[in-house]
Amino acid sequence: MRLVQLKAGNERRLATVDEPKLRLLRDFDSLYALVEAAITSGEKLTALANNHLSQDALDYEQIYQGIADWKLLPPIDHPGEPACCLVSGTGLTHLGSARDRQSMHLAKEQDLTDSMKMFHWGVDGGRPATGEIGSAPEWFYKGNGSMVRAHNEPLIVPAYAEDGGEEAEIASAYLIGRNGQPYRIGMVQGNEFSDHLFEKRNYLNLAGSKLRTCSLGPELVIDPDFHSVPGKVSIARAGQDFWSQPIASGEEEMCHSLRNLEHHHFKFELHRRPGDVHIHFLGAHSLSFGQGIKLQSGDVVSIQFEGFGRPLRNPVLIASEKHTPVEVIPLA
């Protein structure tokens, strides 16, 4: 089952994808509310959604193209408080990204960078047996729900940034139950947009390079096949295809198991606050930055993974204003 969230004016709706239509649900105007009800009742999420399907349907194509009154929202959010949605990610999970990072941070050709060392720790210990704990992956904070953009919305390269580059990934979405138990909702295509040039200057810039907008959607998939997921990322410039790359995700393409990544994210008590939403990016296969591509304002990045619905597309917008100091007012 694939779900989308929609908004027209002040009205929100939740719908299932039934190509070429979107079938609206009744009684639930957000995926958050549907998931809460499923946790409380003990009913399966797909069964609950099917039991609340209405007869109302919308034309998906016009909405997808952005020419309808209804606009796509990120398929998962915290409707009441964006700050209660934690966005994070795991790097160095895919061989291709590890090679990109190795070349980005290489000091001497014969040396292994800390990035590649961590990748090898994942290869050696990222798939623990049931009941055991594997090696910890790289983890980073991406921001909160206010940083998440929907399909068709621009990804911003702010004035203080040195660059902006796509990271085509699959993200996993979670809700923390009232007893602190994490529940996996499903998975979604994502663009974990980052400032790779700032990171390249020094690995310690990684944390700051990740504090950028990102995008999800347009559809969230409940219980997708995550063994080996082929995909494609492409960039259009001035309306023409400019660059493209086959990509792949899924556990067979990674050095860490999903169970190990989830343990090392939710082992922190702070990450088990009841009612919080978590969006966790699971790593990229390859980056256009690793091939010397520099995104320009107006470029459109398209990401599609097999089985995850329609492609996620976002234009890139480079801020034109000047970067000026932020002055703090003392209250002494």
C-alpha cells in the first residue's frame, strides 16, 4: 500500500494511491492520526486504511504535476508540531557512497580515511545475528520537520552554504508509541540534500553540512521490499536531461542490516519520546558531486526507486541574498 498526504487551503486529506487516482480516506486527515489509531487498536495499518477508504477519488496526475488546487505534502509529518519530528540519517552504508567519501577526504593516496575505516567496521560487524548488537554506523542530525519539503517544492542552498548536492536515498519513518516503543510506519523516497563542498574542506564540517532542507515523497510505502531496490537519480537543466545515474538501495546493497541501524538510532532514550515522529535516511549509493557535478539554481533533481511509486522531483533554489552576520542581543 502507498499513501500520500494532501492539502488544499486549510483542508488536509490522506489518500491511498490507486493509479491513476488517489482514493481519499475518511475519518483520518493525516498519516500520523492513522498510525496512532493503529497502535492504539492493535489493528494492522493497511487493514485500518482499507477499512476507512471513501468513495471519493482525485486525479493524481494533475496533483503530481502541481497544477491542481490540491498540493502534495510530505507523506509523513507531525501535523501538530514540526519540532516533534526528528530528521536524521546514517552514512557510509552503501559501497558507492563510501568510495565518494574516501576520495572527498583523502589526504594521502595510501591512507584509509576515517570514513573508509568506519565503512569497513560496518562490513565486518554491521549485520549482527538475532539477539546481538552490531557495530555502530555513522549517524547525523538533519533537523526537524520544518526542514522537510514535499514533491515539487524547492530545495534551498542558503546564503551561508558553499554548495548544495542531492543524495538519493530511501528513508524510513517511525512513530514512538505512548509507552516509548518505536513503530516502523513504512519507507519513502528521499533527497537528503547536503553541502558537500563545505564537508570536503574538513570532515568535522559534516554536522553543519547536513543542516539543510531535504525532501520526501511523493508516496510512503507500507512494508516495501527492501532487499535490493534498483533506482535512478537524474538532473534536468534548462528543461533537458543533464546527468543521470543508476542507483540501488536495500539491505543486499548495504553493509548494515536495517535492524542494526534501527537499534543504534533508538538506543538513545531521547529518541524514544512518546508521540515523536522520526524520519531516518538510510544512506546513498552515489552522488553527482562525486562525479564533479555542481548543481545550479533551477536544476530539477528526480529520484525514483522501484516499487516506491512516482518519482520525487524537486527544483534547486540558490539563495540570492548576501550572507550577513547574525547579531545576538544580550539580555544582561
